[in-house]
Amino acid sequence: MLNVYSFFHLNTSFSSIEIKKIPELIKKCYWPLLKLIEENNDFKLAVEASGKTINDINRIDPEWVRKLSKLIFLKKCEFIGSGYCQIISPGVPPEVSEINLKLGFEIYSKLLNTKPKIGLIGEQVFSKSMVKIYKKYFKAIFLDWIQVKNNLKESTKKDQLPSYVKDDYGNKILVIWTNSLSFQKFQRLIYNEIDLENYLSYIKSEKFSKFLCLYSNDCEIFNFRPKRFSSEISYKDDEWKKIRSLYKILRKNEKIKFCFPSFAIKFNDKKNLVINNEASPIIVKKQPKYNISRWLVCGRNNFILNRDCWKLYSILDKRNLSINKWKRLCEYWSSDLRTHCTDKKFKHTFKRLKKDIRSLVKNKVSEQNTDFKKKINFLQENNIFENDNFLIFENKKTKIVLNKKKGLTIDSFVAKEISEKSLFGTLYQGSLKNLENQSDFFSGHFNLFNKDLDKITDLSISRNYYKVFKNRNGNFCIEFSHKFKSSEIIKKKIEVDLNKSQLNFKIEFKNVTPKILRVFILTINPQVFNKKNLIYCCKNGGRELEKFLIKKSFNHGKHIQDVSKFTSSNNCLPMTDGKLIFGDKEKELIFSINNFNTPVVGLIEYEKLAKKYLLRTSFSLRESDDTFKMTKFSNLLFQVKVDAKKK
């Protein structure tokens, strides 16, 4: 017997739908759904909606909300919860995710008189940190089986029975599986893109799954066209009538049984799955092109939007914050503003967000003054040297070498108390003989790709024009600027603290129009960090570090083939506390950024070789996918601090 269930995702904040269209949505999409549920109890349909969506509908058509509440009470419908807004929880502070869930539950209780026990994580974007946050509110959550099964050993799981997923600290939560292949097949049938025979053949192929989620996607796409894509076809027939007919056909099949999603809970296989790994630290529904970078650094200018959200979050007084201000903050972090948002909606949000920041700017913490005023005289300094190729800083604790002919890239970084060898720097051609790409691998540079994917990099800067300053603590600061075209300017600043084995890096871009922009690309020395226990750690929306052993080859920044629009990356690290840590059992490198100014994402590339390895990291301000829109930025800033420590 194949147990099947469905839920329809309602979202009045749908990216490409204007607010004035909500009454039409209710009439064409939401009422037909309730009618389908009311007249066909044996289909066991479920509804999922954010608290804001329920509020929006109640403001326009309170009768619809009363009807949904009644259907839930009569157990003709099951309600799935989410939160106040649809946000990307692995990319925001944990406090925001927690208050978002709390606000959503308050609305569910007030307007629907229900407390959902199954939750949908926003866009089904899952990090290990979500376990602890969501288990406070839900008995189970939904995740996409199609994406997760790729990260499981074949022998681990072959069916779609619910299982537990766990984090690094013993917390676990039950997962009921959605199926992106299944819901796309469903949509294509209703859209007349495939015929009934094709669809039923697919359903038959899932007979060994025991449970199958038939549909788990948008309600707004039936009898309505959101106009996200130019390829969207108009509808002619009543698509809700076609959905009803399909369910009736499936009901006649004696080998299929309709159930609510919660029915699956008692059939869980009690397995504890580890579904996140070094190559896929963040799980997202559907194809790999729908990875978390789309909401963080893609879109129109998501980097700027997220930066301003972080900035507003940093200056709000959390102890005395009103419910309305929390709601506003959650709305600003909504995923729908970051994909195919309309111009009108986007401009309104930006204007409102900027206004909120300005109203609180008096409390903004000013940037620390590093007080580099004194320009040095090389002949009078004992800790700085130069030759034709390199600028060298050294004392008893640290040695840092910069390449003057390659844009002041970092040739070596030696923390002598940890190792006499460079921890990171330039890996010269031929160092890794088994590597297919025999190139020089530099550190501390950027790669900017324009709309035609032509590359601009500071490796091309070979002139020796720079200034070196010193502050009262004896730290050095190297500065230079360069104009690539008539208006494209970069300003680079490197601060060196030899006593702490610390490097502060800052780069500013003016008047650039990047399709991809990755900065502070770094190459780890494979002779220093032990290959057998190599690890990276960061926080992805939670309060604790997520830890990943590096064992297999992967590249977060590798583009994805075979999609209609160029997708430049396949995964990334949100680093919601601003830190990325590399290390082994004895030592570690800590990269620290400030999300309130530069909420970049981390990208890691690892290639496993017979004896050594290639390990590189970079930080991205801009990636490209189907949500991407070319935007000129008058100013983009990136800052990072690098520390080396013994464990």
C-alpha cells in the first residue's frame, strides 16, 4: 500500500505578486482550495501558511479564515505551521528565527485556534542548527527527499518513511518527506505539460516507497499566474477542477491510500540520519540550482538588503523591542523579497528599511579608529623589509610576506608559535603534482566577473605604488588603490599585527557591476594541516558551531550545468556569527567578518589527492542564478580578520 499525502503552501507575500492582487488570489486560489477540502474529506489535504499570510487574508476576507479554522476543528483539514514570515533561517540570527516562530504561533492560536505539530522550514532550507530551533515548536518538520537522499549512503535508506535528523550535540527532530520530483510532476500534469499516463506511471514507480508526498508547493500557481518567468503559459481550463479529477482517479486505485501528513509520524523508522556534510552543509528543496546563495548573495542586490537587515538588527534594543518592530524585521528578512520580487514591492521595502535604520542611527556604534597616521621610513624599521618582489614583515612571533607584483597578495603567513611553515599563502605551480590544474594558487586576491563572465582581478596589478603606515601599538598598515577602468576603483588595506599573529584585510569596490564577486581567496598549506583530521566549523543560523570533517572532494563555488540560467555556485556557508574556522586537532585559522557591514558567504573548495590536498576558501558578495539582475554598486565593502591559534 502506498500512503499519499498533500499540502498546499499559501503565501500572500509571493515574490512576483503585488499586494493589490491578494483579493484576486483569495478568490481564484484560496477559496477553491477550501472548497476542494470541504467537499472531498477523503483526500486528506493539508494547508500550510505563515502567520502573516493568515493575517493578510483575515484583513481582506475574514470569512475564509473562519472557514479554514472550522475545517481544522472538524478534522477535514490538517494545518502545517511555519512562522510569522517565510525567512531563510540558516542565514539569519537565531533570535530572529525563534521570534519568527513565536509570532507565527500566536497568530495560529488567535485566528485559527490551532497549534500545528508539523512545521515547514522556510523554502525547506535546512542546516543542522535548525534541529534545536524547530524542535521547541514542532514534533516533526518537512524536508525534500530528492535532495536529502543524495547525501545518504545507499544502504542507509531506500524508502520514504519518516526518520530523525540530528545535529552535532545530540538534538534530533523527526522528518516527514516532501518530494520535489513528485510535486513538479503534479504541476506539469495540471499544466498539460505531461499526460495522465506519464503521471500515473511515475506514481506506480514509487510503489515501494510506502509514503509519498503528492504535492507540497505553491497554491498561487493554479488558476492564477504569478508572472515570475516569461515562459509561463496562460491557463484555459479550471485547474482546480483538474486537481479534483486527479485526486478522484488516484482514490479509485486500491493500492493507494490517502492520509494526512501526521499519519506518517507513527510509522517512522527510528533511524537517526546525518544529512548535512562538508559538500552540502545546507540542504534546499528541488534542484541544486536552488541553493541557499540565491537568498543571500544573488537576486537584485541581496547582499545590500541583507546588510541593511543585519544593520537594523544590530541597533535595535532587543530587550525593549515591540512586537510590531519584531514583525517588521522578520518581514524585511522575507525570502520572497530576494528572488523574483516586483520593482514596486522591492523599492517600497528598501525605502522603509532605510527609514527605520535612519531613525535609530543615533545609537549606531562607530567604526573603531585604528589610528594609522605615521608613514614609516623603511630604513628606521627593524620589522619590515622589501626587495624587488616582496614586502616582508617579521618579528619573533610572526612573518608575513606580501607579493608586490601580484596586487599585494599574501605569499606566506607564518605564526611561529604554531609552525615554522606558512599556514596559508601562495602554492606555486608544481607543488601538487597529482593536481590536474597546474597553476599558481595565490592568497588574498579577488575575482570579479562581469556580465560576459570576463574576469577582473588584482593579480594583474604589478606596480609598486603603496603606502605603509604604523600606529602607536607598533602595528603596520599597507594601503593602495587602483583604477581598472574609467570609473571602477578598488582600495585595498592590509593591517599586520606581528605580536598577535593577526592580519586585518579590507577591500573597497567603487562603481562596479559584478555578476560574480569573490574576495580574499585563500590557499591553505597542505604541509601544515593534517589531512586525516581536517575540519571546518561555522554557525549557520544557530547558537552552536556546526562541524564538518573534510574527507571527500567538493567545491561550493563550482557552477551548475544544465539549467536555463547560469548558476555560479552550488552551496555556501552563511556564517551567521561572522566566523569561519579551519583546522586539525592541534591548530586552527579563524576568519572573522562583521555581518553588520559585510554579510558575505563562505565558499570552500577541496580536492583530495593521493598524499596531499588542495584546500581553498573565498568569501562571496555576489553570485548569479535565475533571480540575478545586473546592478551597479557605487560602493561595496569587505573586511576580514585572520587569527592563528593552537587548540
